[in-house]
Amino acid sequence: MSFKGLSILSIAILFAFLISVTDAFTLDMAGIEKSAAIYNSKIESAPYILTSMLGSEKINLIVTRDNGTVFRAGMDIVSAKIKRVVDGGFDDPSILITTTESAIDDVVLSKDKISEFKKLTDDGRIKFEAKSWLAGAKIKAALSSTSVLQFGYNLFFS
């Protein structure tokens, strides 16, 4: 995998992690901020080679709740850490992630979170949209391999 692919992989891992913290994840700013703090504490112990390549991105997360309301938050990733979470998101994100509360629930409740996450991305229930064609190619490459996602997930969470 290329070093640039690691940046997109980190975004996929970050999102998978945020939705896998089963009793901590809620669709509100407090829940996202708590999950971001947990992620940041984990990323500090990741190997330098990985953290130095995770890159910087502005990510907007848009989740349609089961009741029809929409939750929007932005995450400013700088040198692999979530530096800030922005209510409502950014006007100029580099990555847009859209999904539904039911898709998140499916991942949270799954015994094999990575396989379920991959299935939902393949089915279009979790969508990653890059704002450039190159970032789009990297997202497609990173998300196309369950083994790559599992490798990244294991680095942080096993």
C-alpha cells in the first residue's frame, strides 16, 4: 500500500473506530468529542511510521438519524490526530462521509465489525466522497480490501 493510501485508510479506520465504541458512540457532539478523545489516545501509541503518514484532512460526517433528522459534524485531522470537532461541519471538507443511524447500528452490533463495515461501504450505506479524483482513487483502493482494513483496525484496537 502506498503512503498516500495510509491517509485514506486512517480515515476509514477512524470512522470504523468511532462507530465501534458501542456504549460511547452517540449521534451528538458530546459523543463525537468523546470518541475523538479515545481515538487520539490510541493514535499516540501507534508506530511513528504510521502516524507520520496519516496526513491531514477536513472530514465532514453526515448521518441521517432513524427519526429523519440529520447530524452533521466536522473533524479536523492534523498529523493523524483529531485537533477539533466542528458542529455542523466544514464549508470546504476534503472528505465527506455519509451514512445512516441504522448502518452505524449494524456495525456496532456486528461480531465482525470490519466485514460489516466493508459490506456497508460496498452496498453504499456508508459512503466516502473525496473532493479530488486522486483522493477518490485512494479511498477506493483502501476500502476495497478487507484485509487492509483489518490490518489498520488491529494496529489501533487489538
